[in-house]
Amino acid sequence: MTKFEFPDQVDSEALANAQDLVYDAWEAQSKQAQTKLAKKALQISPFCADAYTLLGDKCNTPEAAIQYYLQAVEAGEKALGINFYTEFKESFWSLLETRPYMRARASLAEVYWTLGNNDESIKIFTELLELNPNDHQGLRYILASHLLATNKYQELHALLIQYEDDIDATWAYSRVLLEFLEHGKTATLSKYCTKALESNRHIPKLLIEPNTIPKRIPESFSTGGMDQAIIYAKANVDLWHKSTGVIEWLKAQMDTYVVPLQAADSESESLIQDIQAGLEGKNLHNREEFEKITNLVTYKKNQAINDDFLGFSPSDMHNLLYYPFESEDVVIFNRPKKAECNFLFLYQKLSDYLVGQGAKATTKGNLPLKICKDIYAQYNNPFQFLDMNIRTETDFGDLHVVRLIAEIAGLIKKQKGVFTLTKKGIKLQSENAAGELFHTLFKTFVGKFNWGYSDGYPECRIIQMSALFQLYALQIEGSQWHETSHYEALFLRAYPSSVADFEESPYSSTKEKAARAFYVRAIQRFWFHFGFIEIQEIDKVPQLVYGKAYKIRKTTLVDDYLSFKK
């Protein structure tokens, strides 16, 4: 590999241009194109940590990859500087310029583990969690497995306590294995096993029968689903099988396990009835014949139209959830000639200020207060009940989100403490590019931004993952005025398990909390801000729990932008 020399000074503009090439490389379709762009980025700036990391990812051996990852870490450290590291400890991930360094160290930790340098791998993962306690990279799950594998049980106990509110199945099954390894078969182990099965009942089957684990790892998952089980089993199956006696114990638990009745919804009951009908009169001789029939029934079920999905089949819904921008057989994204919405308004106002010399960032890295106040004075958001005293960018939440989205999308950048438009941002300034600009912002918001950012609700990823189904529902139901509760009910009917992410309180049920989270994230911050709905306030609503009430109706933008193939 080529060893790049680091100049004494970091050229921030060159680094920003190199990073733009890495973004292009991530989108490239072939390994050859990705590698070419990464090498070109390093020619522009040897401080581009993501370029080294990408080249390391493309290596055929860990021995070759580690050389790139080491350079990536060094480049990231030099680009940030020592003072930056200490000043922003525990809030690293909130600053975009730290993320290449964080990604580089995570990749280095993984390859250290592959090469048998376990202590160094664990050390790096632990340090990354200190820098980013909210763990946006999901490293705690990898660390938990590594601590189990190296018998570092006390460290794992501390990690489990640190994230004790985590309801992910990885946490539940880590507790099970830890309890078994430390204390054997106990009453506590049985309790942990019950909790683990409630979080995901598919995992044990894959652990018991490793040959059933698919080779392809899902890119994302749904809580409690088979896709989540595959991801967990792929990463942890060897660890379970190396632990003497645990697989045999797990088999015994599964032999007596019965799915709780309350966990079976109408869809599950319908599938069971269809399988029973398919088996009726059949003289089966082995398990393979049984699975052949059940697989056929399940396939037909997945292709069948579902009323709760408003005419989509489960297969269609799967594609919309997990491959929203790659499912052209289900949905086509047009480029609207004209799109008027709050999101574009804020972006265009901000970009106007950044044309030319740009705008100097504050000491905390935010937009200048004058820009925030000027834009706020021209802005109207009916969901905002009171005028705000804008003292910093984050007080103007809608503009703050637009700025973050624009940076993630590669439309604006911050270099040498100055916000400016990127080449991509300048290119999309023309009127002819309005449709492409809208699609870029939409795709980034739906696919790369966390909708739960600062809203105080549990993660409930299905709200964001169902973005396209929401717009389909709006497209077919939205010609008439409906109260927002109409769409909240449609969402809960399609995704009833979403309520599991919420806890009941003396004031609200889990269903009410899920509906409220949907209202805030989908209707207010997605549909309205992107111009998909117009709203009409409802007067004198009795017993209203939160704010004002509205009727909503779709705008023409929904049909102009999206073409669902039905």
C-alpha cells in the first residue's frame, strides 16, 4: 500500500473536497470505482480518514486492512488535533468532523479482534463508548460479545448496567449467557431466558441449528423479527457453541416453550390456520416435508394482499421498510418541478446566506445568531405555539435539523470555522435542479437522519422505517380532510407491535404514547415540513391531551413526487 506523508498543517478546504469524494465512493456501485475515488481523495488530502478506512474495507486479508486502518486513525487524530479531543469528549459524535475518526477506530478494533489482539480491540471499543456514550455506532453490542468471549464478566456487568434500559435482544441474550457461564442453571437464568424469548423468539432456533443461518446479513432489522435474529446469531453463534452445556440447556427450554397467547395477533392466528389447512389430509414422513408445506403457505401469505397494509402484500411492505430507495417494482420517485414546503424554505434561506464567502460559525460550531434570528423572523410553523427567544441555533430546532440534514447530504460544509456551500450544493442551487434538491433532502432525512433526535420518545424505529407506507396511506386516503387520529390509527393497525417500545404511565397507555410519537415525528416533522399536507385547526376539542388538534389533507406534491405501483 502507498504510505502517505502528513503535512504539518491541515488544509481544511482540501480535506472537505476529499471527503466529498468519499461520499461519492460510498454511493459507487463497484469495488473498483470505490477504490479509485478513495485513492483520489487521498491525493487531495492525506488527512481524509474515511478514505483509508474504505480502502481497508476492500482488502482481502485483515493483515492488509490493518495497515489502512492504522493510517486512518492517525489521519483522523491529526485532522482533529489534541485540544479538540479533550474539549469535546463525551459529545464527539454530535460533531460531523469527528465521525471519520470514530469510524476508523471502530474498524481498527474489529480487525484487531480478527487478528487475535483481543485486549487492544476491547480497549478501543471501550474508549469509543467513553467518547460517545449514546453509542450511535452500536458498538456496545460488539463489545458485549467480546467481553463474554474473553471471560471479562465484571466488565460486562458494568456495561449491562450502563445501558440497562436497552431492550435490544442482544442485551437480553447476553444476560442469559453471562448468567449461565457464571452461575449455571438458576431461577435467575430462567427469568432472563423468558425475557430474552419475549425480545426475540427466533434466535434460539438459529443458535441451536447454525446451518439454518442465512449467509446474507440483513442491512437493517425489525425488533423481534427474524432479520434481527440472523444478525445476532451470525455474530454470536460460535460463542454459544463454545460454552459447554448452554446449547443443550437452550434446547430443553425450547422444547417446553409456548408462545404466550397475548403475543399472537390476528395475522399470526390466520397464518396458523392456513398452515393447518395446508397440512390437512397430508401423510408426512419427515420434517423436510412439513417445512416444504409451511414454507409454501408462508410464501403465498406473503404475496397476498393485506387490508391492514392498505392493499400491499407483506412482501411489498418488506421492500418498503428495508429497501425504500431500491424497490422500483413498488415505488418510483419522480422529480417534482415545484415543491413548496417549510424544509425547502429553510434550506434555501440558509443557502442564500452561505453563497460566496459563507458564514462564520460560533465557538460551539453553530450558525451565527443573526442568521438564525433573520430566518426565524420570516418563518411560519403553525405547530409552534409560542414565539421563541432565539439565543443559539439549537433554539431554532427546525433550522438546526435542516442544517444537519444539509451537511449529511453533502450540500454544505464547515471548514476553518466557516459554513459554505459544497460543489454539490452550488450545483443544486439552479431552478432546473429543484426536483433533485428536494429528492436529495428527502432521501437524507428518511434514510440517514434519526427522527427521534431530541424529541424525548423511545427509539421506535418503525415510525421512520415506515415513511413510504405512510405516504402511500396519505396518497390513497388524503383527498378528503381527516383528523390526524385517522392516520395514527392506520399506522397502529399496520404496526401494532410498535407499542412495545413505550411504557405505560398513569396518564397515558402505550398505544396513546405510540400515537403521539407518530404524530410528532411523522405528521408534524415529516409530512408537514416536506409539504405533503395542508392543515386545518379544529376548534373546541374536548379532553385534548396535547396542544391543538388538526385536520389534514394531502397536497399535490404527494402524487407529483411518488408513483406507487399497485
